[in-house]
Amino acid sequence: MDTNIYFENLGYTVSDNNNLLDKEYNISQEALELMDNAYYLSAKGKKSAVKTIQKYIKLFPKIPHFKNYLGVLYTKLATSTKPVK
């Protein structure tokens, strides 16, 4: 089965364009750079990164990626019981 047809039938579009939703989420160049940093910080799993990523969330509250990175970080820190707002 052709997976593209399968996803189209479900109403999804499959793309390898990682900038596809930038316009929808109003992701500026500054936000993209901070997203790269948040990704790196969450992957490292250091407790000191929590405040930095929380700052990014306050700067760009409508960009869900930062909340995802914070969730990843909490999971790595084994403190995932703290709610992510």
C-alpha cells in the first residue's frame, strides 16, 4: 500500500519539510534559534535548563515546541509529575 495515499485518505499530509508549520505558529528566526537551543538543553537533561526553557515559553507562549522540550527535560530529570502549563 502506498503510504502517501493512506495518509491522504485520513486527511493528513506527510512532509519532510521541517519548516512547514513556521507560518502557522508565527515562528521567527529568533524563535527558531531558541528552539534549537531548547532541543539541545532538553537532550542534555540538566536541571539548570528548566529555567531557560521556561523563559522561552514566556517569550513565545503560542509555540508549543518549547513546552514539548520542557516535558522531555522533566522526563529526563524524573520530575515529570510537575504539570507543564
